Amino acid sequence: MLPIPLLMLFLFLFGCSDSIKPTNSNLEASPPGTGINPYSTIAAIPLPEGYTRLDVATGSFAGWLRHLPLKKNKMVYAYNGEPKANQHAQFAVIDISTGNKDLQQCADAVMRLRAEYLYSQKRFAEIDFTDNNHTHYRLPAGAGRALFDQYLEKVFAYCGTASLEKQLTALTDNRQLEPGDVLIKGGSPGHAMQVVDAAINKEGKLIFLLAQSYMPAQDMHVVVNPANDKFSPWYPVDDSPIIETPEWVFKKNNWRKWPVY
């Protein structure tokens, strides 16, 4: 493990950054938000009229994401228990641990979700992430929960947006996106977000939900759509060159998929 000063520098260089934000008055720092979330899972989040959720295979990553549990409390907390300054980005908070270290940031949350799914399926050989030096971090087959949690912390420390972007496969046509796909801009600054659900209407128009963690490490949350109140929290797939999210603006070529094994 790196000495603490070097580890902090590493996280600064390869973690998320809050230096790029869309211009939106609703995103100013504000007192902590309040409210009760009435939806128990991602799958319970209502759709816009005329849309139905995409069919997904039983046991698939897409189906697993769709059944992630949501907290009743809509407040987003950082790893240290403090409320996040911006309480306007989230639609709902995912009920999954953050830990008590500033490690599980944006790309880390994406890797965590993928690793948790594969772990639940006992597909240990596929739990494999690489750093910028192409060093592989693999989970030993049959690892117990304690070892799995230690493994995740190591991945969070050494892998980030830059390395994850290289590990993923480019999605050249966003009309083919599905739950499990990733929006990612590698580097410093960089950011990554997870598609946790998608739906389609009779005209073949797609919409999707995005989830994120951020910097500092914080509760994973489904985000609102700051650019389209009509669809929020859903995002429509369209011809726009950018995807504007509450705390990052992505380009259309930032779509990625997990490799097929």
C-alpha cells in the first residue's frame, strides 16, 4: 500500500473532481435537503407516460441494477457522516455502503457495483480491474466478504477514471445503450456514472437513469436531470453532443460498455 501522502496525491490525480459543472442555479451549495423517497428499488421509479422498461435477461447485470434497494431518506452523506453540500443532485439514494474512508468516489462506485454483481453470481474470475500501469487486481476465487471488502479498498486506491475508461469498450451508438453501460471521462479532472435502468416507447426512443458517487466519497445516488424537467430523473437518448448531469457535462463519445467475457 502507498504511504498516506502518496496515496492522497494518487487519489487527487485519478479520482473525481468538482471543477466542471453545468450552469444551473439549482446546483448552488445549499442547506441539506429533506424528504422521503417512496420508491423501494430502482425498478419502482416511475416512467414517463408511454414508456416501458427494456427487457433484460434473468440474472443479468442490467436486471441486478434494476433491483438495487433505495433508502427512504433522500439525504446524501459523505464517508465521514457529514451531509453533502449540494443536496439538489439526487433523486434517490441507493442503499449500499460508502465506507468510512474517502475512497469510494465516482469510478469506484461504478467498479463496486460491477464487482458486487459478479460476486453475487460467484463469477470470481471476472472480478478483475486494472490500473494505469496495466497491473491486474483480481479477487481470489471463493473469497469471503471480509477479503472482498479489503480487495475493493485496494481497487479504489489504485484504479480510477483513467484506468477504468481504458478497461471498458466504446459504445459507438448511444441508441444501443442498456442498463450496465457507463458514462466516463477519464483523467484529472474526470468523472464516471452508471446507467442503472433504461426504457423505450413505441417510437423506439430510449430513456435512461444515471447513478453516481462523487468527491469526496459519498452515498451512491440516482441523479435528477437538470436539463429536462419533463423527463427527470430520466434522460432521453437524443442527438445532442453533450449529456448534462447535475455535477458534470459529458460528451456523446464518453459512452462505454463492460467487456463481454
